[in-house]
Amino acid sequence: MQVLSNARNLARVLGSRTILFNSNQLYLSSLIQSPSSSLQCQLHSDASSGINGSCYYPMPLHSIYPMISRTFFSTEAGTVNSNPTEAVKELYDDMLQSVNVKRTMPPNASLWSMIGNCKNREDIKLLFNVLQNLRRLRLSNLRIHSNFNCNLCQQVAKTCACVGAIDFKKALWLHNVYGLTPSVASAHHLLSYAKAHNDAKLMVEVMRLLKRNNLPLQAGTADIVFSICYNTNDWELISKYSKRFMKAGVKLRQTTFGTWMEFAIRRGDTESLWNIEKLRSESMKQHSLTTGFACAKGLLLERKPEDAAALIQALNETLSDGRKQSITVEVEKLVNEWPSEVLKHQKEEDKKALAASLKSDIPTMVASLLNIGLARDVKLEDLTKNEILS
């Protein structure tokens, strides 16, 4: 019964959005969903399969290439000259001795140890030289035409990202000689690097490579991409990629919707907010704190403080006792931080009217919350002292 009551509360508060959703066909029509093709490779956790293992794809291997970034991705990576580390150089010499002199495959553990010991770009250079020699020996002596197994390929991409060698462009050759096969998991390592460095240019190029190689987009891909767009304050980019993910039929995570909706409401863009909320509600019934408070802020922008309070109340009832304190924390952020953020994105002629409405409606919302026993620790002094609202 309580769940039914919560659902009714949320439906009542957000019910007025139906007309807006139905009338905005231009936005939604661009989000045509189609099932994404499955392109999965088996991950081998056994390191012993690293050199002789393989990964098979339902497309020609010559049409794809690894997810290692171009030189122009970052002007910072690899600019400091350094020597290869002693451990990597020793493994490199031993493996080349085995391959080029003895004409035998070195122990599988040697390659994995070399990957694990790479610390700089010079180490990565030696690693790729070894991969090329191993690839050549596999073809000439062992008649193995398939690439290395996916687990090894992913680890190489991860290592390049970890040491900042994302500018290692040789693995981007269409007919690469390293035996590496691109995968979404490998791309995620580079996207994570882009996220850590707020590098939107790297993200764009990785996404371009994913498309060129017909690799399927995943929910995890969207999570990283949306975070980068949010952190770099690029609304046009998140709008572009959201359509691409929707068209591919990717089921976005709650966290991804949270990032997207928080970005929209930070800009004061209620039209986009309600369109995103429509998409979110079609795939998941319950709000997260982020998506729920994004909707509450949207209601405040529409001069509906009581509805905003009702939504927060309904959201509070879905939380466990241990998480209810989070409501107060989010209300404090709404009072102290969000007004300044949203006003920064408004046209100069609209700022004064919006500031006046927020200065009036936020206390009304907080008063409604206090009447039902919520947000007791929230103080409005900072709101009244906020110069940007004056």
C-alpha cells in the first residue's frame, strides 16, 4: 500500500508533464530506438592463454583496429624523455632472444609480466615491439592467424592509459601488426583516462573509433561519456551522444540519467529535463536522489514549490532509514548552491525575475517540508545573504 501511495504522489506531482512530453515530438523522434548488435568476445581470465589465445569476431579482422589514442589526443602525455625500466628491458631482451634467435615462443608469463611492469612510454614502445615480433612468429611458425585473446588486448590498452601513453598511435593502423583487437572494454580504459583528465577531445575520438569499428555501445560507455560532458560543461556534446545511445537501444543506468538530468537543471533547461524524465520513467519506476531532486528543482523553476516539496516527501518515503539523512543534505545543496549555478546560465534580462522567484519559492518549499518533519536542519540564512539573488 505504501508503494502504491508513493507512486500516486509522484504521478500527481509529475502528471502535468504529459502534455509537454507529447507535444515535443521533434526531440523524441530523434531518439529512434533500434536493437544494438551483439559483439561480445570471451574474456580469458587464465593468463596462460595470453600469447596463444585468440578472440573471434563476426567481422573481418582487417576492418578493425585497436583502441589506442592518436598523437594529437593529448599534448601532455609522453613529453618527458625517459629510459625503459630495468625489469621491462630485461624481459624484452629475453623475449626477443627466444623469438628471433631460438625461433620459439617465450613463456606466456613473460609477456604478462612485461605488461604489468610497464611504467613509461619507453616501456610501451618495447611492449609493442615485442607484440609485433610475437605476431610475426605466430603467423610464420605456428600458422596462427587470429589475434591475441581479448583479455590481453584489454590489459595492453589499460596499461597505455595508466602510464599516460595514450598518444601511442602505431596501434591505430588499419592493418595493425600487433595482433591486437579493439573491444568496448579496451575503449573504456581510454575513456576513463579521458574522464580523469577532463579530455573531451580524446573522448570524441574514441567514440569515433567505436563507430568506425562497429563496436556496440554499452551502458557503461554512456556513464563515462555523460560524466565527461558534464564535467567539461558541454551540453551540445551530451545532447549529440544521448541521441546516439538512444538510437543504438542502449538502456541507460540510473546514474547516467542522474548526470543528464542534473546537467539540464543546472542550466535551467526544464524542457530538456522533462523530456529526459520521460525517457527515464519508461525504463525505471523509482527515482534516485539525483533524478528526484532534479525534478524538484524543475518544479521550482515553474513556480510550484508545494509540488516540489511533495515530490521530495515521496522520494523520502522510498529511502531506507539509513539514507533519509541524504534528503537534508540534498535540500541544503538546493538552497545554498543550485540558485547561483542556475542563474549563471540565464540571459542577463532573465536573471532578475528568476532570482526573485527562487528567493520566494525556495523558502515556501522548505516550509512545506518542515510541516511534514523534513529538512529540520536546513537553514535559509545563506539564501537570504546570497548576493546573486539580491
